[in-house]
Amino acid sequence: MTPTTDIGDKLVASEPIHRCMTKGVKGAPDQFEYGLSWVTSRRAILKVFPERLECGDWNIPYSAIELAVLLETKQWFIPCYVLKVQAADTAYQFGLNPNKFWKGDLPFQAERQKGKLKYSAYSIAIRVVLVIGLIWYFYTRSK
């Protein structure tokens, strides 16, 4: 017998079909981008069930998903995925490692895209400050 969990007024299967480590953001921006929200993102296990996604205490039933986009991208030279899920009035983004699960059929409808992550103003500012700091460090060290 498969264990069940009570979600609202429904009993659903408790065994995930896939699980993986993720960084998750609730209230994600409209665009796929590097930004401040990823610094404070939730580090957890994303569980993919036959009827829902679960990440910590976030439960996203597939019936509540209005739009899901799976972006295939690279972080530096390492391939990765970013899953964006729009459910009701909340958007979620999950950073995912490359895995054959995400290349196959998913238990929910998702638009697949390939592209690059954009840099937010905050992300650009941090990189500029880091480069200036490194230049200053090596300049003062060489004197």
C-alpha cells in the first residue's frame, strides 16, 4: 500500500517520482536572471510527485500551475536548468542540476526554452565591486 498525505481535502501519494537538491525562490521576478533573491534562496530538496511539486513547506499542486517554463542554460560552462512555476499569484523559480529526469517527459506541462540568464543591476554592481576590490588588492600588494 502506498503511503498518503492529506493536502487540503485530498489524499495523495506520498512517494516522489524524483527528488533533487535545489535553490528555490518564492516571489521570483518575471525574467530568468541572476539577482539578490538567489543569495537568500531556499536550499532544500525539490520533490516531484505525480500530482505536485514540494520544496520544504511549499506545496504546488499541478492543478494550480498556470505556467511552467524549464530553461536550459549554463552557469559559466556547467549546464543547468531553471524551472519557473507560476501558480495563482505566486511565482517560484528552482535552480536545478543537469539530470536526465529534466530532459524527459515531466508530470506537468512545461514550456522548454534554451537561453542565458540575465544579470540584474544588483548582480552587475556586485561583480564590479569585486573586480575593483581585486585590482586594489593586487595593486597595493605589489608596492
